[in-house]
Amino acid sequence: MYNLIRMQLRFLLRSRSFFVMLAVILLMAALNVLLLRWDLTEMQAESQIQPEEATESAETEDSIYEAEVGLTVETNEAWLNHAASWEELNQTLFSSGMYFILCAVFTAIFTRADYKNGFVKNIAGQLPGRGRLALAKGTAVAVQVAILVGLSAALNGAAGLCLFQDGITLGSPSALLQMLGLQYLLHLAFSWVIMLLCLLTRSSALSMTLGILISCNVFSLIYVMLDWLLQKLPGLESFRLEQYVLETNVAAISPSMSTQDVLRTLTVGCGFALGSLLLSVLLLHRRDV
């Protein structure tokens, strides 16, 4: 098992897609912070919001859940008066779903890469338990996601120091670590779901497409309809399906999260992660790869 994991890690770190991922992370950090700075400049130049508009805005925020499709980055207006903290900046960018797209694309490429050259096909017949291939691949994917999340957080902060006039503050180290830990768990769970889809469909293109659709909240339209149906059943009047899926929990992570919200996020992340990894192991164990 150790040799399988080491082999997958070597394949990951030497693959062309891994270096492309690093380049994309660097480009996204510079571009995202630059766009945030431009957005803040535009907000500062605008006239003050009229009381009527402010009231309408508050009513919209208090309304019931509505499906929002696409990637959105919500610039914090408070940054006009004080420097953003490292945790706030990263949470704003991670909650947009754009790093979910990176997980979907590069996990699909990495998962299917050694299937195309016949490597897995040749080695599978020599292993007594082919499910270990999924465990080794999942371990490499976990390392890939750790690099993606950790490097993105560092580069986002570095870009903020360079592009924001007042720089950024470290903020609370414990809040930063909690945010990054929860984001890593959810991004890892999502990557293992993409890995399962690749193994199940034997198609990286289809898995990427589904991953991008999920990242862009396209499935939120389905959640709304299912909520409408389920809330008609006794005891489920307040049930909201979007609270138990990965993409909405990523956007819900914030410093003001309650203990109940943290526990729900941990439960959702661990459930999707362990479930998808276990299904991947069973799939390879029972199927001719």
C-alpha cells in the first residue's frame, strides 16, 4: 500500500497538469485581488445609498432562500473603512466556488491520466485487492487539494499585501485555521466525489462538466424544487436540502458561524468524503478496470 501511495504521489508531482494547476492558482490570486480592489474603488466612488434602497436591500436579505446560479464574489463594504484580514479575504474568494471548479478539473485529469496509458489496467491484475488503487489515488488527491487550498490562501494574502493600499491584517489565526480546515474538508470531499464519478463513468469530460455545474450552483434549482415537495410532508416543513450539500456549505463558512453550523459542515464534509472514497474502493474492487 505504501508503494502504491508513493507511486501516485510521484505521478502527481511530475504530471504536467500539476504544474498547470500551480500556474492557474498564481494567476487567479493576482486577478481576483485586483478585481476586488477595482470593485472597492467603484464602491467608494458611488454615491451613498438612499434610505429606500437600503430598506429594499435589507428586505431582500431577509427573504426566503432563492436559487442563485453562477459564480459570485461578494465584496465586503466594510473594507472601505478598514483593511481586510487574511481570513476575510480568503473566505470571500473560497466561498465563490471558483476553487471548486479547479478541484473538479484537475482531479478529473489526474484520476483518468493513468487509465489512458494502460498503467492501471496492467497493474490491476497483479494486485489481490484492487480497491487499494482507489485508496492510493484518493491519498494523492488529498495531497493535491491540500496544496491547492494552502497555496491559494498564501498567494491570496500575498497578492492582497501587494495590491491593497493599506495591505491586509493577519486577523485571528484561530479563525483563519478554522476557515481553512473547513474549506479543505469540503474541497477534499468534492474532489473525492469527482474521483468517484471518473471511476464510475470512465470519462473525465463528463465528470468535469458535472463538477463545474455543481460549482456554479446549477443544481440549486433542483434543490429548490425538492424542498418545495419535501416541505409538504409532515415534520419536514422547515427542511432545506441545500444545507446538506457541499457547494452551499462552502459559501456558508464565516467567522460568525455557530457551533451547530460548524458541526453540520463537518458532518456534511465527512459524510461526502468517506462515502465517495468507500464507493470508489468498492467500485474498483468489483469491476474490471
